Amino acid sequence: MHFARRSIGTTLWLALVLGGILGWGITGCAGGAAGQGEAAPPDWFLNPSDVYNDETYLTAVASGPSAEAAQNQAFGNLARVFEADVTASQALKDEYQEVKEGGTVTGTQRDTRLLTQADVRSDQTLLNAEVFEQQKVGETFYALVGMERRETRRIYDQEIAANRRTIDDYRAAAQETENPITRLAFLQKALVLAKANERLVTQRSIVAGGAAPRTESSPVTALETAVRTAQEQCPVVVRADATTPSSIVDQVGAALQTAGFRVVDRAGDAILGARVTYDEQPTLESREEEFLRWTLAIELTDRTSRQTLETFTTEQRAGALSPSAVQRQARSRARRAIETEFVAFLDRTLLGIDRS
């Protein structure tokens, strides 16, 4: 079986049917003949390529206890065609991973628990995928989903071309602006969209029936270099009041360095400022344990324009058996929040900067 040339229905159907046999064998008559007392699945489920030609369609099938479960499972199976050949270099930001309207857009990342033997989830976004067949037989729902190859290829062509124009616009805007932070923001936008577009190029080739491209030129590498250069041109100074623990201030600096920024000591040398505020307040909630509520705020400032960009804030409660233990727990959680939540917030802040 070749993922690129054939419908995945046959192989995935086999896996699903085998799983279904195991499930039915446990709950039904283990020693009975196959199909005894059971309604047969639809013909299009058993042989999808007989109805939807492999050369024309890319399809997948699934069954489940509900119509929604069967459809979700089938879309996940269809996405596995792409996952077999596509490996994302990093998780893309949601606002740029989602493709623009140009046809039916089906997101397959669901938080739904699928109650079937072969539970498949995918972070892929499939263009022009739709439900071709849906039928209930007995207590089981069957679904066949797919995409028409030629029309889907046309939609991919349009999306890729539109994204490339937007990337060019971002790069041009980065060259035109004199503000280093705005320049970095535009380049970051272009890079994220270029990575999304690179995945679309690979998907388009698979939909068209060919192998994933390995040599097509991509602006990703050049943009990664440009982003690193722009970060170097945006040195950051981290400041805090005397009550903020040094371990938390140091963690902010480390997070900024990990994100690619250069942290400096002198405010006069900085383009970007990060002011850290941390506070702990005891709370009386139990006689047996110590509790406190801690808050953390990191204000990002464009020092060239003296304007606040955004402020990251988080607040949590910590509890332990002694004052020293509860303080250690609170500060440890604050540092973890800086490592994860603040870094994501920093990316969103840059992506949110526009021409205005």
C-alpha cells in the first residue's frame, strides 16, 4: 500500500475491522460465525475504492457508537495520510496554522473522546475534506470521508499563493519600519506563516498523488536567520523592585534568552524592557496548613517609543505544612509559569503587533 497513490481506506479499514472483530468478540458470541446476528457494514465501507476511485479521490473510513464519533475517527484516519510523510518542525500558532477560507476547511484537532478500537487524533488541518457517506447499521455508525484530488489541489494552489503574498508583505514591512521591535514582529509573523505554508506544500503533493517534496525552495531558513538577527537588535533589560526574589528575576532573563533575545544589564543599551513584579500574601484557610496567594506580573515595554506593549499576569494559591515550604512551593510554581506561560505570551505579543 502506497500512502501517496492509494486510498487509505483499505488498510485503515482492515485495522478498524480487526479492532471491531476483537471488540465484538468480547461482547458477543466468541465462538459464533463471523456476521452471525450482526448486520453487515455498508458496501462503501467494506470497499471504498469501488465507489470512490483512488485516482480521483483520497478517502478514509471509520465506525463508532455515534455519527460524530465515526466522522471524527474518519477525519483522523484521513489525516494520517499526511502524518505519514509530514513532520512539523514546531507547533504553529493557532492563528496562523488555520488556513484562510478558500473552500471547506475541516479542523481535525478535537478534544472528543472517541470510543472506538483505533482511536486516532490529529493536529492536521485538511482542506476540502468532507463527509461522503454516513450510515447507521444496527447500533453502529459508519462514515466515509474524503477529498476530490483535482479540486483540492486547486484550493491548495490558491492558499499557498495567497500565503506567499502575505509573507512577502510582512518581509517588506519589516524592511520599511525603523522600529526594531516592530521589525522583529513582522519577521516573526512571516516565519510562522512560512512554516505553515511549507506544510501545505507537502500536503498538496500528497493529495496530488506524489511523494512529499524534498527540494522545493522555502523561505523558512532565511526567515529563521532574519528573526535571530532581529532579536539580537532588540536587547532586553530586566528590572524588578527589591521585594521580588532574585530567582524569579533570573528566570525571566533565562526565558528571554531561551526565546532568542539578548539580555543586557544597562537600561540605556536596551530596546525592550521587562519589569517584573512578584507578591505573596498569606491566606487563612486552615489551621493545619500554611497557605498563600502569589501574583506575578511582567510588563513589556518598547523603550524606543516608551510604550507598554503587553503585561503578562498570573495568580495562584500554594499550600504546605510550614511557612518556608509554602514559600518554596509558590516561587517554584512562579518560575514554571515563566518557563511556559510567559514564553508563549511573548510569542503572542510579537504576533499581535501590526502596522498601526
